[in-house]
Amino acid sequence: MRLLVATSNPDKLREIRHILAGLPVEIVSLGAFPGVAPPAETGSTFAENARAKATYYAEACDTIAVAEDSGLEIDALGGEPGVHSARFGGIVGGYPRKFEIIYERLRGRQSASSPARFVCALAVAHDRHVLFEARGVIEGRIADGPRGDGGFGYDPIFYYPPLGKTLAEIPEDQKAQVSHRGHAFRQLRAFLEKRAD
């Protein structure tokens, strides 16, 4: 079985390949389809965006496609950045600038931290039909400052109380066991294992 993992993010692709390792599945990325332009992400929820991307890429690339949409929700900021996590704060300055904006906004609300969660919604599609959907969530809070050199994205500012560390401070194997993407893609793994039987 050939499965298109519809991402051009090498960090996400590495995590997903790790979770799906050992399955009788040929995993390809968007790099195998250089002429396919990305769709607009106009959904108001992670699930809507995941479904839209999965059906779009399944049709455009004529294969089974899995797409995910994920991000960080911060309670004190009304759920921001949410579905806009990747685009939050613009493209200049990267994640360090995004962190600065988040801490500035928290201080503006007289808050040093806040409960927060990472959410990942995924969808698998073929021939414009959604075959499977899953959702993964990890609850935590915003750390008092960025910590750790591992992970990517918002991991350095997401503190996970059960381990007493940010997601950027824990090894990749351990992160895969507790993360939002790990939860969602392990459900996908179980789905693919059943299809292979």
C-alpha cells in the first residue's frame, strides 16, 4: 500500500515515519509530487482543515493520502493561536518571534503562564472520500520560558507536567508516546494494521 503523508515539514514527516515504522506501507511525502500546489487552509477547526487537505491531495496525487492539521491552544489567549499556529505572528522571525508574541500577550493579561494543549486532527482520504479520522490531544501549560533543544515548533514553550519538562526537553521516543501527533497517528497505525490483515 502506498500512503502519501501530505506534509512538506521534515520534522513532522520524521515523527510520522517513526510512529508508522514496520507497517507494510510505502510512505511518500509531498516531495514526490513537486507540481502539486498546496490547498488553502480555510477551515475553522483542525478537523476541517485535515479533511480538506486529505481529500485534495488524494485527488490531486491519485493515491491514498493522510493529512493532519495541528496546533497549540492557549486558554488565556482565548484558544490562540489555534488553527493559525503555523502562520501566527507572520513568517519573519520564526518560532522565537512567535514565542515573544505569546509571552507579550500573556503579560498583557497579567498571566505568567496558562493551561494549554496541543491538538492534532488527521484524515485519510481516497477518491475524494474520507476513509478514517482521528484526533490526539496533550494537555499541559505554557512554560515560564523556552527550554530544550529537541522537538520543533512550539515544543520549547509547552510544559508537560507528568514529565516535568517541555516537549523540547524529552527524547523523541518518549515524545511520540505522549504527544498529540503520537496519539492521533497511533490510531492511524491501528487502522492500517486492520486494513493489512
